[in-house]
Amino acid sequence: MENKNVFKMKRISYLIHSIMLLGTVILLLSGCKKEWTAELDGDAPRLFRPSMKGALVATGNYIDVAWQESEGAGGYKVEVSVDTFKTVAKSIDVVDTTAGTVDDLLWEQLYQVRVTTLHPTDAAKNSRPADFGEIKTPRFPTIVINPVSSDAGVNRILFKWKNEGDAVTTVKVFQATAESTPETLVQTIVLTPQNISDAWVLIENLKAATAYRVALYSGEKFRGENSYTTKDPLSGEIIDLSKENPASVDLGDVISNASAGATILLKKGATYEISTAVNFSKSVTVMSEDNPLIKIKAQLSISGVSNFGITANSTIAKLSFVDLEIFSNDAAGKYIFNPNTMATIDLFSFENCIIHDVRGVTRYRGGITVGQQTFSNCILFNIGGYGVLTVDDNKSAVNNITFENSTVYNTELFLASKNNASGVYRVLNSTFYRVPLAGKNVIDFGGTTNTITGGLEIKGVIFGDPKTTEPNATNKTLGSIRINPSTQITAGGNYRTADFTWKEASDLIPLSTLDYSKKSTDLFTDPEAGNFKIKDNGFAGKDNAGDPRWRP
């Protein structure tokens, strides 16, 4: 009886193991079918999709692409698109190799790339297309100089070039239109000997808020082009101080007496000493006059006060500073803004500004809330321990930040907050050098409790040698991001030079960066002097990373 029971138990055990084994096989087959469903669909099994080998490369108006060999392949098809394959812009067939070059593409155009494995005899068995990502072709090799934001005014464009090679003769101005209709030639300018000597021409009588393409020629030979969009016309009260003696202007009184939404125009090249309190309580734009032929911006020198202020309990729709140079005479103790009061600012922006020699650019305390803060096309340097932005208590908040197309250097702190943010923080296409102070963090939300509800996006940023109190130090570390780990972080196309290593710690979230194997001085022309022009043409990010003004 005992033997029968033993035998019965063995049969049951065998049965259980068989069922488990069968279940595992079914699960594996199910997983395989899920993974290869696209290949197995249809009357005949398809070839498997090719796997990418290395990165896409575009050093001219062509794209080099390589992939792993696919078993049973009779060849491959490489296709590129500019509209995520609603249409195919160009394709090539490749036989007997696993790499190809798609030639004669547009310059400075973002292309999507895919590769298909071709069956030797039956097209129905071709693989599904393999998505290899996207890459932008570089700018046309040109003598035309990249524009800055001040080159485009309301009704004019300052177009610049370098006199190299054949003498230039003509500039043509085209008004851009919808993609489905051809652009319109609106001006043909025959260049004078003075234009050619100056290496610039002022194009006038244009429409406001309109996109233009400006092309340069030597006879019939195309030499390069730029795209511009003219600025919106000024509206509301315009207070033009550009014709007045700056020494006689009391900017505090002007701002106090201005209507909400007013625009105050300052004289380019002039310095306005801020020697008495200037407090903002309404929407105001302060900007340099629209004169592209004067390169020096209007300058605001915080000399007799500690900072600009915000009036208690104000509600401000828009506070904007455009095309200004703003600085103080006490980098250790003064700020641009240091409010400690209840107030609300919906939009607070700095555009095309140079900001330097302050302890902090914007420091918030006392219950001030900023909906959106923006730094665009700015250069910031010699900033102390309160950095570009500090939310210095849990009563205040900056809910959204965009820091784009800008450069910050010799700065101890970038962004810090002791409170949550309800929106999105974006740091895009910018250049960092000697920032922040070694041992500090790029972005610090006061520990791991506070968060950015809409997430943090960091793309196209170059991180150079961090700041240190020991100039000859070799073991420099730059802290990454300290924030609540639930915060969604999106990063891509960022680079770091070989001057430092990322600090590793349990309370830090690593920032995704690609390694540049050389030092900052090998990448930038003269970083100590604030010249971050990329001089290494072998740098992979030269056409799509960092502040665009420094790209070759």
C-alpha cells in the first residue's frame, strides 16, 4: 500500500512538472510572438529588421548610416524623411554591404532615418522598416554670419557676412510663406562698395512679425543665407528716452509714472545709474532702442541701491527686460532682483541681455510667485552664491522656467529652490563654464523632498570646466540634480568636457551627458575671456549643442 502511494505521488509530481514546463514553453512562444508580431504577420514570415551599428553621422548635406548584417538579406533600403515618413524625401538601395550614404540632402534640415532588410526574391518577405532615429544636417558652408536676436527689428534686418573668396555682389530678400506655396522675392539689393567694405547691409521697409529668408550671392554663385523673423510692433504707451541725456533720467520716476503695459526705450551705448530705489508694481518692458548700427546695449548700473524691487502685494502680468546690459558695483552684495514680499508676476523675462557682477540675478522670499521666468539669448557671468535663480523660502515659488540659447560662466550657483514648482523647468541649447562651484549641484531643490510637477527637461547643453576656489585643482566634481526622485527628467544631446567628473551621491540624480574627451580649452576659443566659439570641428555637438551664438 505504501509503495502504491509513493508511486501515485511520483506521478502527480511528474504531472505538475510537465504542466509547468508546458506553461513555460507557451509563455516563451507567446513572448516571441509578441516581440516579432510585425515580422510574422501575413502569409509568409518576414526577414528580421536590421539593428543600428554606431551613430548616424552628418558632416555635410548627406547622412552616413550603418547597421548589423541581417540573416538572409538580399540587400537593404535606406530611407530619409522630413515629416516622420508621411512622405519619403530620398531613398537608396544597398547591396553587399551594411552601410550607406544618402547624398544631396538639404542643408540644416532635420531628417528621420529608417532601414529595411530586403528579401532576395520575394518582396513580401522584406522586413518591417527599422527606425534609426533622426539627425540634422549641418549649416551650409557659408560666409554669412549667424544672426543674433537684435539683428531683426520691427521693420528691418541687419544682414552680415565675412568677405572671403569671390567678391559679393547681391542680396536677395524672400518672404517666407506656408510650406505648400512658394516664397516671394520682395527685394533685390545690389551691394555698394561701402556695403562690401562694411560687410553688412541694413534691409529696411519690411513687414512686422514676418518671416524672411535673406540670401547672399557673388554674381550667380550662392554664398549662404539666414532666416529671420521681424519683431512685433510695439503697442501701448511708448516712452522713448533714447534722445534724452541719460544723466537727467530718473528711471524710478519714469517707471512709477508709466501706464501698465508701457515700453520704455533707452539709448544704446548709454549708462543709466540706478542710484535711487526702483520698484516695479505693474507690467513694464524696459529695452534698448531699435538701432542695429550701435552694438553696445543700453546699460543699467545698480550703483546707489542694492537691487531692483517689487512693490508689496503687486500683481504684474509681464515684466520684461530686452537687449540690456545690467550689472552692479558690488558683486559680493548686490542683486538684480531680491524681493522679500507678497506679489505675483505672471511672466518675468530677460531677452538678449548681458547680466554680470552681482551676488544673485533673481532671489525670491516672502511669498512672491512667478508663473514663468525666461532667460533667452542671454550671457550671464560673475554671479555669486545666489546664482541665476534662488527660491529662498517655502512661501515663494517659480513655477515654470525656460533658460535657452544662453551662456552662463564664472557663476557659483545655477538654479536652487526651497519649494515645489507646479510647472515645467527647461534648460535648452546653452553653454556652461565655471558653473556651478565645484561640489554644488546644477539644480538643487533643497534636498529630495521638493519636486517639479511638470518635469525637468535638459537638452543640448554643454557643461565645461566647473568653478573652483582652487584654480589649479585637478579633482573637480560637479553635482548633478538634487530633487525628489519622482520628478520626471528628460535629457538628451548634452555634453561634458574632460575637466571634471560628475559627483555621485545617494541624493543625486545623474544627468545624462555625452563625454567630450578633451578639456574646455580644447573645445572653446578663449573661455577665460568669455569667448566660447567652438574651435574643435571634430566635436560631435558642434552643430546642435550649446548656445547657438558660439557654433562654427
